[in-house]
Amino acid sequence: MTSMEVISSTAGIENDQEQVNPRRIHDPNASRLFWYLFGGSRGGEARLKIVTCLMKRPYNRNQLAKIVRLDYKAVQHHLGVLEKNNLIIRQGEEYGVMFFISPYLEAKSDAFEEVCNKIGKR
């Protein structure tokens, strides 16, 4: 096999790997996590509202409290739960903290949508 044939055969392998969409791979752990956080625990509906807002654009705690019509402290608690479970990330300091959807949630958005549709809250 010539070096050119080896390069072309390995390029085909790389292309095959790139075509696999990680969002389409069923991840039972992600589904379980989403069911627990949004469907199986107290505050799931509030967390679902918060994540839905953050999927549209980033917000700070005060903005989220107004949008989802919850107490500031309740929003702070739910943001902590979501951050602890790697569904959101924060950017900034103190009053300027903005919250964003995490790369993990972006990658598992199909599982998130599936759970939301089954819960019937979205």
C-alpha cells in the first residue's frame, strides 16, 4: 500500500466518525438526570422554566426571577441545583453573573426535549 492509499483510507475513517451526531446517540444517564431534575423532584417545573429561558438567551438571577415569576432566593436555589448537575454555567462576577446553557445540555438537547415532551410542560 502506498502512502497516498494509507492517507486516503484514514481520511475516510475520520469522515465516518465526523458524521456521527452525538446528539442522536441515546444516553440513558442524561434521560435519567432530566427525569429526576424536571419530572421527579420538587421544583422541577421551576427548573424547567429556567432552563427553557436560558436556551433562548443568557440571563442573570434577577432577570430570571422576573421572567419565571419566582422569588429571587428560589431562583438562586434552582440555579445552584442546575449548576451542580452541569446543566448551566455561569460567567462573570457577583452582580454581573450571567447564566448560560452548558455544553453538556447543548449536546444532550434531544434527550432534554424528549423528557420535556413526555412531561408535557413545554
